[in-house]
Amino acid sequence: MKKLSKKTRHLKEALTLKINEKAYQLKREGKRVFFFSIGEPDFHTPGFIKEKGIEAINENFTKYAPAAGISPLREEISKDIKKRLGIYYQPEEIVVTVGGKFAISAAILAICDKDDEIIIPAPFFPSYLEMVYLAQGIPKIIKLKERDGFILKPEDLEKVITKKTKGLILNSPHNPTGVVYSRDDLYKIAKIALKKDIFIISDEVYSQLLFDGLEHISIASFKETFNRTFLIDSFSKTYCMTGWRIGYCAAPKNLSEKVAAIQSHMNSSTSSISQYAALYALKMERGLINEMVSSFEERRNVMVEELKKIPNITFINPKGAFYIFLNVKNYLKGNKTSYDLSYYLLELKNVATIPGSAFGYENFIRLSFAISKEDIIEGVQKLKEGLFVF
Ligand code: PLP
């Protein structure tokens, strides 16, 4: 038999999903598992949104939708972006996609020819790397430093840009570190993107999960970068709609029309039912979102206090999303890796974490605090015990 394609030969299912599966298996076996591995809010989709989904089905709103999304939703997203971020996109410049993930993938496909370089700061959301490989591009990794607060420094960015560089994938609030870029951090990057003529794929799927009164800033808000940015957001985290598979890309027409065209051939559109429900999600009172964010902030505080009790680890206090990226270097003796540690913690202590290697960054593990406070307190205690005997 002939061989499968070179570009998929190394490809495997995301490690994050695999670890969660294993954790659920332990739970099914009756074990008390601490799900620090979780990558989604532990809240259900709000009832009002669920009812709208059911209404869509009952009203037979169940046919193919336009490739770029239904018009009322694109109009509502346009208004929402203007209100939240002060950036105006015409509704025609919004493409509703199969989650934020497909928007990122389509944006990469839209800019990347074979052997073009796409810059990815590490640690990174694991799928970025595979998306670039699938587009036959070359990922150029910039290793961010914990001592720089895991913020991409403009001089480091400028250094790696070559004639073959097409774009940069930026993510704020950031998975896995919870770091949030300030206006100043973003503006410095924007100036380089303009000077060096590169595109920006700005992954903002955690834009509304911010703590300590911070406001979300998009790199698309600068005149230097508006024309060259694919702004990507999602209903997954903000509205607890991870399984509905709905996100969007906002970008000037010449960029967004390519995302829409790619989606039309690969998915036709995202689910019409999800689009109908998402339209009402945007019209929803913000109360529920604010409550969820406060709850994450409280849990962040609990987690930080508990982690402070473990000696010889370091971490940055997250300002957004719901993750802490823990430096466990001092516990990795000999050739031990973050994967070995994660595996051990899950098997022996029923503590599910994601190894830093999944994010292209060794010596760290990612902990999610989208679990109950009781689980955080008990789970961190188990983690501590696990670290001590590893
Ligand atoms: N980008 C980041 C940084 C994420 O963490 C995730 C999901 O975990 C996504 C994108 C994908 O989100 P969606 O469910 O909208 O596809």
C-alpha cells in the first residue's frame, strides 16, 4: 500500500485530550480524580442559550447556513466587538467558524505557502504547531522566558523574522500561562509587524476571562496592525459552549473572505443551531458572565495561596484564562521530563495535569483551576505529596 501523506505521518491526537480521557477512565473506575487537566469552564451552557438551541431545532433552523455565518449573528458580533474593544468591523468582515480553532487554522492556510515561516512563541497552544505543519509551513518557535513574565519581547520577535516569515500567532490572555499582554506590550509588537510586513493571527478566545479589573486589548485596535490582523474569538469559554463548536474571525474583507472560502470548502458552515443560540448568547445580560469570571478569580486566588505552600516551585500569578503554568524543574531529577511527572501524578496520586512538553516547553506542568475550591485545596495537597516522592 502507498504511504499516507508526509504531513500527517507524525500527527497524533492532542495530548491534552488523551490525558483527560485517561483521567476520566480512572474516575469511571471509582477513583477520586483531581482534574487540573481540564481545558474548559466547569459551568454548563446557560439555560437561556440551551433553550434557544432547542428552539432552533423545533423551528427547523437546521439546514446549511451561509459559509460565513448567518447575517444577524455577524451583525451582532460586529456590534459586540465595537462595544468591547472599540474596533469596527463591518458584518461582512466577520466569519463565524467551527470554533476558534478552525478560524486559526483557516487564517494560517490563508497566509501560508509551502515553507513559509509562522512565528509561534512558546509555550503555545499545542494545535498551533500542527496547524502550521498541515499548511506545509515552518513553525519558528521563540522560547519565552519566565523571567520576562512570558511576554514576547519586540527585539526577540524582530530577530527571528526573515524574508520567508509570513505571520505571528499571538495569544492573550494566554494558554497555558494566564499571562495578559498590556497595551504597551502589544503596541511594540504591532510596530514590528508593520515594519517587517507580517500578518498577525491574534487568538483572543479568553478575552472575557480577565481578573483584577483588567481590560482586554486587541492588537487589531492599532492602526499599524488593523489591516494585517485576523482577530479570533470564540463562544467556547465566555459562554461555556465548548461543545457547540462556534467561534469567529474578524478581519478586513480581503483576509476574512479567504477564511470564509476555506470554511465553505472544508465545513460548509458551522452548525446553524449553534449560530442561532450564539445570537441570543450575545444578547444575554452580562450578569452570568461576570459571575463566572468572579468565580474563576476566587478559585485563582485559592490556587495561588495553596501553591505557595509548595517549596521549590515558581509560577506567574495568572491575570486571565484559567491556568497556572508551574515551574517544576527542581523536582525533575536526572533525565525525568514533565511528561514523566504528569504520568506519575495521574497514576499514583490521581492528579491530572498537562506536561509542559505539550506546549513546547519542558520543566513545567499546566494546572487548570476550572474545578471546585475543595478539589483545588485537596488536589494541590496531593500534588505536593506527589512532587516530594517523585
Ligand atoms: N485557542 C486557545 C488558546 C485555546 O486554549 C483553545 C481551547 O482550549 C482554543 C483556541 C480553541 O477554542 P475553540 O473551542 O473555540 O475551538
